[in-house]
Amino acid sequence: MVALRAADLQVRAGEVHALMGANGAGKSTLVKMLTGVLRPDGGSISIRGTPRRFRSPLAARQAGLVSVYQDPALVPDLTIAQNLRLARTPPDVVRQWLGRFGFSALDFATAVRELPLPTLRLIDLARALAAEPDILLLDEITAALPPDLAEHVYAAARQWRSLGRSVIFISHRLAEIAALCDRATVLRDGVTVGVVEPAQGGEERIVALMLGAPPEAAARAGIAAAAAPSGPPALEVQALRCGEKLRDVSFALRAGEVLGLAALEGQGQEELFDCLAGLRRPDAGAILAAGAPQHFHHPADAIRAGLVLVPADRVRALLPQRSVHENIALPLVRRLRDWGGLPMRAERARVAEAVRRLQIDTRAAAEVKRLSGGNQQKVVIARWLACGFRTLLCFDPTRGIDIGTKRQIYALLRELAASGAAVLLFTSELSEIPLACDRVAVLFGGRIVAGMPAAGADEATLLRAAHGLRARAEAPA
């Protein structure tokens, strides 16, 4: 499989340049070549007119090109200070940048594994900025950040541009591309297909280039919502408390609907999903599935009750070195000796149908780690399509996924609801809630502070409620 065939990228000094494309378009491969992780089979890389060949990430870094990757490049079992020493990064400079990001009190003796993902992303960014690179490459850094923390990334990129340096910015969020970037290079199927100026009404053109569709066709993003369902709740949460962040949450989710959950970072959404998926035990309150009280001691208990989780961190849910089919069929394997092949013809058929339904690219089917991020997330969802469920718990499932795959996932969620499933969807992209949801609840300070029909949930209203400001909204039923 050829990941990159004819990619051209020209970045000017003093600009923020977007690199865009659908999942599998070749962005990650190009980034790895620019940063010395992979060696190109052909073509050339020049910095300030000088041809360069990087044999390692250290060589790229010494040439002035520093990257912040999608996944934090930090060793989990080491402290922050130890990670900085490992990378030979001055801690005082990193602390100065973290202070600008609002993390001046962060204890560098803390183990990395104890920190939430948004904090790790900003540590990685501060470490990269401390190296004072000529070219700063930001690969989906805002995908894991709430709007308030993402603003710090935008400010850093603008500062770097004002210094006459360059920023390569990779994101699937068209609004931030239009607001931040001077130009955008679009890849499709490993080839550069266009360069666009996003601020000059280029958003529809970008989507068209990414999807290979006419602008008017690519712009049709709406997904029709179903009529409000009636009947008893498929999932009911009553006064749920967990730790210090989840304080008192109650809601009901019925079969046939998608309930959206909106929140800024650290408002209790992770604790809520962990309790519902059996990863944590609540301190108080009740969880009812199909009217029956549940007491989950393990994720297997939640799965038996029909509650299954699609996490934002797809690596957490996959066996990276196993095949697509083995990953999808994993819950179907009853005994250890069954491993290595699908034991029943019916199971093979169910896996094949899930692959077909989600249009998973299986050209690299032997190892799921070789798939694009979007296809990896499809594999996670396909697992539950093949194995069955009653309630699908989706925690930011489209984080870092291209717009085409997002639409496929949203359309699938609507299709699943229409067939009688219940879906609880947390998303960090507030503008996309109307695309998939029937209703939306807003979480702030560990409590649901607002609820409204998703069709009328504009981003400004949700953002106000997510910051704890008063919003004219009805409580979720």
C-alpha cells in the first residue's frame, strides 16, 4: 500500500499553514518524513532553500523543525521533570510557557500517567516551544482540548508567526483553520490536490478537495434527526456522584434517541462515562438499564447489561498488532483456545457485515495499527455492531477524524437510533451536536445545568452554558 505518492508542501516564513486531508490521505506519513521518523523513497525536503535529509527526529530537530504529535510524546511512568531531562529541555523555559497556558502551579514531580490528556498536550507544546524551532508542526493538538485551552494554542501559533517563523497546523476543524491559518494545503489519496486561502471563503473548497466532490455536494452536511421517542428509558441515571468532579447527575435516555452531552474539560464527563462503562464505581446514586438497577464491578458487567463504550482514545480499545477481523470479533471469543481465528461461520459473517456497513478500509487489514485514525475508530464501533448492544456510550468518538468519516459516524449513530438503540454522545466539538443528536445536556461543575433540543443548540448557547452562564433552556427529560 502506497501512503504518499506525490505530495507538495510549500510553507512560507511568517505564516501558519494548514495541512489537511481525509484520514488516510497521507498527512501522518508526510509529517513523519518531515520529522525524520520515516525516510522518503523519492522527492526532496528543503528548509530555507537548503536540501535536507533527516535520518532521525533528532536531525530534524537540530535543523529547526519540531513537532507536537497527535499522541503526547511523553513516557507515562516518568515524571514531568524526568521527561524533560530525557529530551534535554530546560525546565525553566517549559514552566514559563506553561504559566502562559494557565498551568503555573503544575508539579513537575508528578508522574505523566497521572495527568489528563489536555494537560499532556500543553506540556508537549511547551516543550516544543522551548526548543525555539524555525518550523513548529502541530498535529491535531486541539483535538483533545476544550475551547478555553485551545485558545492558548492559537495564541502561541500567532506569536510564532509574528516572529517570522512558520507553523504547520494540522486539524479537522474548519472553523479554526479559517480563523488561524493563512493558507491550507489539501492532500487526497497521497497527492496534493490544492492550496487554498481559508479566510477568503475557502472552507467549502477545502471540503470538496478532501472528499473529491463538487463544493455544492460536499456542503450538504445535515443529518436528519428522528422524531422524539416515547416509552421507558433504556438508560436512567439518578443523582450519580463519583469523586470530586461528578457531583449530582440525573438524566434519562430512551431507545431510539441520541442524547448529546456538552462540557468543557474536567466537568465530570469522564467520570460519568467511566461509571456507565464499568470502569469506575460511583460513590452514590443509581444506574438503571431497561429499568433494572445495575452495580458494575467490571466493564464486562456493563457489556452484559448492554452498555458498550467507544472511547476517544481508540488505542485504548484496540489490539494494535492484531488484524481488523480479530479486533472486531474480540468480544465473540469465548475461550482462550478460540484465539487465532474466528470459530464460527456466523461470526465471520457478522464481522464482514460490520466492515461493509462502516466502509472500513481493509487494505492494511493484517495489523490495525497500520490503519488511519478514522478507520481505527470505525473498527471500535464495528466491534459492537458485530456483537450487539442496547446503549452505545460514545466519548468524543470523532476526535481527530476527518470530516468525511465524521459524517459517516454521525449518520451511523442516527441509523442505530432509528433501529431502536440508545446513544449517549459526548463531543468536544459543540458545533457538531445538531448533526447527530436529538437532545443535548450541558455539564458544568459536575451537574447538568442546561438541556435543550439539539436542533436549537447553537454553539454560542452551548458555550455559555458550558461556562456556567445562565442559558434559557429546558432540563433534559
